[in-house]
Amino acid sequence: MRSLDEARTHAAALLAQVVARNGVEVAFFAGQFGVPEHEDHGDVWVFNWQSVGYLRTGDARDQLLIGPIVVPKDDRPAVHLGTADTTEDEVERWRKRSEWDADPLIREWAERLGMSLPSSGPDVVRGFGDMEVDFELQRRAGRFVVVRVSRGVPQVQGSFATEQDGDRFLLIQLINVWRSEQRRPAMWRDELAAGVALDEGPTSVDLRWEAGEAEFPGGRLGVAGATQFSHAIGRSLEQISHALSR
């Protein structure tokens, strides 16, 4: 079970991504306006944060409309809560959707591409395809591996320690195909997300961050995949779908 200090580290790593995306200095609350740094909600910690400008002045013009960070006390990833309701209500909403169910959204994207045939095989966790190509999440030797199977020939796209990260990258692969068909440029490939380290070796590209790691094939495509995935770390599938479908 995560301690408060461990949870704070995970929350800080997620905040580093906010800084990278928005270019705004942020910090945890420290009692300003009566708001505590963290709250204990039983099975999760909630960390309150805002832009440094807002924390100094309370000026609403400096406020970032991104919710507090919930860090589960188990090994699930830290994510942002919504901002529509109270923290208690948002935590409860998070609990209801935290039971990981990737099939509906991944199926939706696959069917959008005409890939309505479910993949099959002893190692397949989930996947969809058509008569020519399948995109699959497979379980191999304790890892979750995203595989593109073209005319029966498998090509590993990325290898992950958790099913959730594998699902994130599987969804990214499907949306990449859609963006290509729509003649839209690829997203999240220009720069590595903050708080993530990339090690490019002769045969593989290793990605490491505070709470996990992933491995991608060596070469230019592996670097592109790793860079793209770095921006998905800690995000829900819905957040990834929304960001990449713009």
C-alpha cells in the first residue's frame, strides 16, 4: 500500500506533465484559502494543486481548470479528477469508473476503422481487425504486448508491465491509423513528456518514469512510439481518445 510520501511523489510526477503541456508553474496547496495539500479518502489520497500565480493572489484569471489529483493507495495510476462537482462526488465518480474496462472504447475505435472482427488466440487479451490487419494486446511472459498482425505476420509495437498501459498504447495505435486516413498529422511525437526518461539502444527503446516502464522496438519508429506514449502515461482512455481525435 502506498504511503503518503509515495503518493505525493506520484502526484508530483503527474503535475510535471501539466507544466510541460501548459507552460505554467504549479504547486500543491499549503493551506491557502483554507485548502489543504492532501486529503485522505480511505482508499485514495487526493492532492490539491493550482498554478503558482493563483496560489499567490487568488486571481481567477490564473486558475487552471484541471481537477485535483487522485492517487490510489494500491498500484493503480494517479489521475486528475473532474471539476464539475465536489471532491467527494468526483472521487466517487472515479471509483465507479476505475474498474478498468477497455473493451468498449477500443472496440468503438476499431469499428470506426472497419476492424470489427475480434482477434483470437491463446495470448490475446483483446484486439480487433479486418481481413488484412489486426491490432492486439497480448499477454507474453508476464508482459502486455501490443502487436500489429499484418497478413498473419506479427510485429511488436510496444511491451508494457501493466494491462492498463498496454491498452493505452493499443488505443493510440488505432487512433494513429484514423488520423492517417483523415490526413491529419501525428500528435505527441515532437517532444518527450516531462518526468520521463528515454534510453535508445541498438535493439530497443526503453522508456522509464516514476511509476513504471515500457519497451519499444529499436529505431525511429520505436522512438516515435515511446515519445507518443509518454504523453499518455496516467491518462484515462477517454482522455487519450479526446486529445488525439481533435
